[in-house]
Amino acid sequence: MKSVKTKKTALRQIRAHWQLYVMMLPAILAILVFSYKPMYGIIIAFKKYSFRQGYWGSPWVGLENFRRLFGSYWFPIILRNTLTLSVLSLVVGFPVPILLALLANELGSEKVKRTFQTVSYAPHFISTVVLCGMVILFTNPSHGIINLLIRAMGGEPVAFMQEQSMFKWVYVLSGVWQGSGWGAIIYFAALSGVDQSLLDAASVDGASRLQKILYVNLPVLVPTIVVMLVLQCGSLLGVGYEKVLLLQNSLNQESSEVISTYVYRMGLVNYDYSFSTAAGLFNSVCNAAVLVVANTVSRRLTNASLW
């Protein structure tokens, strides 16, 4: 009886707000077509796939592709490199948009604040190809601006893109520069909801600017920070291949090869589709597991979570 009432209530809600459901329909169809429909392709990970035999005609090999992946020479290397880049990007890059939003919020002039925000957003709109070209030019050992500054200070030029130990820092710091301003947008929006009366009361009580940031502004950001942290943890192994591939060369490949570039090479270069699908599936399962764990821990510790 209760379920019948629930269904009737749901139908009444749909009839009352049918325009909203119609507006949602294109987005739902796009997700179904471009996100869910291609998921049947993961069966390739359990087959020895060939174009001639197709998805269903190719022979099943069970977990053989995963055994090959876990036993390959490159597996510990790509796993270590992926985790290193992800964790370093999280540790170095995650606090920067928060600090940027808090600092920009303290600017007195609205014109200066808008200018600062526009300048900080701008690098986000530089394409990955152009960004990597800029990085390669700036770090050139002979005429790059960074090495010219090092020479001016009496140091020796550094071949950043040829040094394996330097690749992760070039990758992470360039990403922080490009993405911090754009990542701060959501924190700017959260800070706009701070109750002005609280700030006025803190000023009356003699609170300094730093104390107002710590005890009024920062607590407002905590739920947003937690949700963004959970989302970033969910893509811990999701280092994209584009930037890595463009900055990669034969001298730094040992420290720059990650799961996504390995999938690209095995799938599109070596035509080993089953093996590359197995590597991609392993990556996706690990990301999903980390997301669930991070969300559970966040819900228990802070009462803020994605679900």
C-alpha cells in the first residue's frame, strides 16, 4: 500500500514539473550513449580480440591479459609513476586554489579583485599542446628563460626535460600554474555565502584579518574542501596521457610513463587492444575503489560526502 502511494506521489511530481524532466532528457541521453553504451567494450579485457572475429567472436582468455599486465616489466614502473604524479599533484596543487580564493577575497577593491581573478583564470584556457610547448621552451638548457635566470645567478643550466628526477616537478608545477585560478572559482562562490554580520561582529571584537580568515571564512569552505578532496581522490590513478605524452622523451620515459600512456602505446601503437583494455579497466576499478573509500571516510569524519 505504501509503495502504491509513493508511485502516485512520484507521478504527480513528474506531471507537475514535466518541463524540467524534458530539459534533463538530452543530458541523460548523452550519458547513456557516450558513457554507458561503450561500457560493453570491457569484455575485450577478457578476450583475445581481433577485428576479423569481432567482440563476440573473439576467443575468451579469462584473466590472461591481467596476468600479463601484472607480470610485465612496465607494471611497477607505471604504477609508481602514476601514484607519484597523482599524490604530488594533490599535495602541492590542492591547497593552492583555496589559498588563492582566501587571498583574493581579502582584496578591498572590487576592480582589483576582478582583475586578479581574470588573470588567474587565464592559464586554464591555454591548450595542453601550447602549454607543453611553452614548458619545453622555458626549460631549454641553452636559451630557456629559466636557465637564463639560473645562469644570471651564477648557477649551471639544468636540462629539466632530460633529467628523470625533474620530470615530476615540471609536470606538477606547470599544472598548478595552469589550474589553480580555475580551481579557485568554486571557493570564490562558497566565500560569497559568508554572513557579513559574522565578519562585522569579529571586527567589533578586535579580530585581526588572519583570525577572521581562520575562524569565519575557512569554516565556511570546509564542506566544499571535503567534497573536492573526495573527488580528487577518486581520480588518484587518473593521470591523463596528453600532457605526459607531449612532455615525454626517450631520456625521461622511465620516470614519465604512466598507466594512461601505457594504454595508449599498447592499444593504438602496438594494436594489442585486449591488453590495453585490461590495463584501463584495472585503472578504472582502482579509481572507483579509492573514491568509495574516500567518501566513506569523509562521511564518518566530517559528515560531508558525495552520497
